[in-house]
Amino acid sequence: MFRLSQFMRELLHPTPLKPVRKPVAPVVIWNLIRRCNLTCKHCYTTSADINFPGELSTEAIYSVMDDLKAFKVPVLILSGGEPLLHPDIFAISQRAKDMGFYVALSTNGTLITVENIQQIAAINYPYVGVSLDGIGATHDQFRQQQGSFDASVHGIQLCREQGIKAGIRFTLTQDNAHDFPAMLQLMDDKDIDKFYLSHLNYGGRGNKNRQSDAFFSMTREAMDLLFEQCLQWEQQGIQREVVTGNNDADAVYFLHWVKQNYPEQAAHIQTKLEQWGGNASGVNVANIDNLGNVHPDTFWWHYDLGNVQHRPFSEIWQDISDPLMAGLKQSPRPLKGRCARCSYQKICNGNTRVRAQQIYADPWAEDPGCYLSETEI
Ligand code: SF4
């Protein structure tokens, strides 16, 4: 995850370089349940409103949680399906909070209502993230449910009224890019705390002209707008968090933007970006699915590293006999193609390996989702 607003702040108010502390254990995104009240078009868990067999019991979830704590996992992002459909979501969240985890809730927002908002507030989640795919009908079409946009925005509002930090997660596609400016406006209109621009895991084949490809031009335009908006918020003293995900080339694109607009700060920002280090799948980000299978991140559901019902997470995570985990943890990663010859590997770390694996059947091939031109790399 690229924390744009943090780097924008760094640009306006530079801070001295400090040694980087490497996290001991990863942030864990945990899909507690696959059931969902919606059937979104781009759902990576292919959820539905049915019970899925073989899911971890609440007792099993608790013992995994004990292992995660002993392993020093700092953050749990409770997700689904729709996590609010888990019958024990509040008990699980409370236990995690009591154990000292930072516990965020990742929801579609439609089930946050006046009936349960007090329970949600009582947990004191430091962050509730709600996915929105556009404004009104655009969102409803993606989510395949009329009225879901209004329900989700209402959920965000209820959180805000209770003083819970809430944010939007927007996945950019060719079908909703036209709503992107309006999404940023919604941030202002509803005074929302955080904006997460998630890139679609673009599956187009490589060897294309990146400057003329419609998907890449759209991404670049969206990023330009996001930079400008983030800068404006920072200059106005509005503390709004802006992050991007699923395309670490964003950080390199940002560096080029800095070079063009604030050339005197470019060297400082470049060093800070290198300290951050780019893609962290399999290193600082982990995923546990509803059945207990561990994956390098949420887009690797087709690749199991082991199951927490048979082996502790801490052991699975450190086992580099798995070739994918060995490569992800290697520094620099064994990259090929344009990623191998890229001058900004230290910033991007080869981006999203699952795209390379899906398109070229090789997780170390170049990332086909990199929207930077040859000159820019
Ligand atoms: S070429 Fe590869 S390493 Fe370089 S910015 Fe693009 S995705 Fe990242």
C-alpha cells in the first residue's frame, strides 16, 4: 500500500531520514467468512449469500489469534465476504482488541445500520473501510443491488457520527473511471477520513505501447488527479489519508510528478520512497482465507501456503521451502523483463507478482500492469 498523503506531507514538510524499522510480522487480512449479501462483479472471493462449508469455527479463530499475537502480528483487517454477517463478529473483534491488535473492519457498508451502530462503536474499531465502486447507479450496477450505494454511504455517515474513522475503498476500472472525480468530491461532501484507490488487477498482455493503451492512460489520468487533490487537501490543512493499492508503480509515478513539480525535493522523496520499499506481499502483508488457508496476499487465493488448522501461521509464514515465498522474501526479488532492468526496483519492488503469474505463468516475469513508459523506468 502506497501512502500518498504521507509522502505529500513529506514533500511540504520534510523530516530527517531515520533508520527504518522492519516489522517483525505481517499485517494480516483475514477473510473470516465468505458469505456476503452482495455479489459484486469484481469480488476476489466470489462470494454469495449462502453459507460456505468448512469455515473456521470461532474457537479455531481464537486459537489462530493467539498464535498471531505470539508471532507479533500488529494488525488484523477483518474482512469477508461481508464480515458483519459473521455471527460472532463483535465477540471476535472485541477479543482481538483486548489482545492489543489494531483491528480494522473491511465491509461493504450496507449492513451498518442504526440497529447495530452502537455495537460497532462499542468495539472502538480504529478504522472502518467501506468499498464504493462509483456514485449511485454505477455502484449499484457493480454491486448488483439497487440501493446499495445509499446504504453504504449511510453506513459511512453512521460511523462518522459515532466518531469512528471511516474511509472509502474505490477500485478503478474502465467502467467507473468517469465517477472518479465525483468520488473525490464525496470525500469533501461527507467529510470522509480516508480514500483508498485500489487498482484493478489488470490482466492485459504485455508488449504493448504503454503510452497509447486506454487502460494505462486512464490510470495515469486518475493518478494525476489524485496527486492534485491530495496536495490541495494537505495545503488546506485537511488531514485526509490518501492511499493506493495493487500497483506499486504509483510510487515511481509520484516520484516523476515530484521531479516535475518540486525538483528540489526529488532526491529527498526518492530516498524516503526507497526506505518504504514497495510491494510487500508475502513479507509485510498476509492473508488468511475463510477456510484457514494462508496466502501471500488476497489476490493469491489460488495458491495455498498451508492451513492454520494443521500448522501454526507463524511456521507457515516463515517457511521459505515454498518457491513463491522464497522469491517474495528475497531482496531484490528475482525479477525478469522490464522489471529486471527498471531503475526504480528499490521503490516498487517489482509490483504485483500475481499479475505476472496470471498472464505469463511466471511469478517473476515483468508486471503487465505497470503503466510507466520505458523512459520513466
Ligand atoms: S517496471 Fe516493474 S519494477 Fe519498474 S516500476 Fe514498473 S512494475 Fe515496478
